[in-house]
Amino acid sequence: MISVDRLDVDLIRTLAESPRVGLLEVARQLGVARGTVSARLDKLVRRGVVTGFGPEVEPAAVGFPILAFVWLEITQGRLDEAVEQLRGVPELLEAHATSGDRDLLCRVVAKDPEHLQEIVNTMVRTATVRRSTSHIALSHQIPMRTQPLLDAYAGER
């Protein structure tokens, strides 16, 4: 298990709150040397703790206000094939293999309900997908977050 300490957590928080801030300013805010910030950040990236620095895009702001979760049941033994075909669906933001009676949980965006139907039809139009179930998100209550997790477990091994 990879552990992070309080400085790592504070560094991640600072960068999350102000992604465009320079490392010198981060060092000033945290009260440490710029070299320390740079070395810590490099270590966090190498260890796979920090996975990106790119801008986050809000799909609704670029014309995709519908968010839906689509459960897919995949033909046994054909998960890799199904995933490869699903990669061709640009509105599919992410997919997670799951346990239980469904095999994939897909996060999908659409322009409107009719567009969502077209997307689902595309997703199931293959012999690898046996069944789908769709759920439209009504509102976004808690955004994707990791800071509370880091705060709660900083320094534990």
C-alpha cells in the first residue's frame, strides 16, 4: 500500500484548488523549499498517486447535458472484445468491470434523451453485449473527490 504524508496531502490539495499555480508559489504557501515541492510531486507522479494535470471538462458546457449510467451484461468470456468495441463510442466517458449480474458500468453523456437512445443502441449492437439497463442522472450531488480520503488517511501504513 502506498502511503502519503501530511505534506503530500497538502501539496495535492493546493494543486487541486489552484491547478495553474507555479511550484514556487506552492512552496511559499506550504512553507517548504521549491525543490522539496518538485521532488515530492515527481515522486507522487512516479508512484501513480497523481495521475494528471490536464484541464477537467464539463460535458454539459460543451453540449452534452444528459449524464447516464448504463449497465451492460457481456457474453461470457468476451469482455475484452466488448471493451474494444466500446472504445469507439465517443460519448462513453468511462467503464468499470463489476461483480454481480451485470459486467460493465458505463458513464455516458448525451445531447438529449433521443441521442442517449442512439448511444445505447450503438453500445448493444454487437454480439458481445447481451443486455443493457440505463439510468439517467437527475442531479450531481457529490463530485468525484479524493481529498477527504487523503485527509482521513494521511500518514497511515
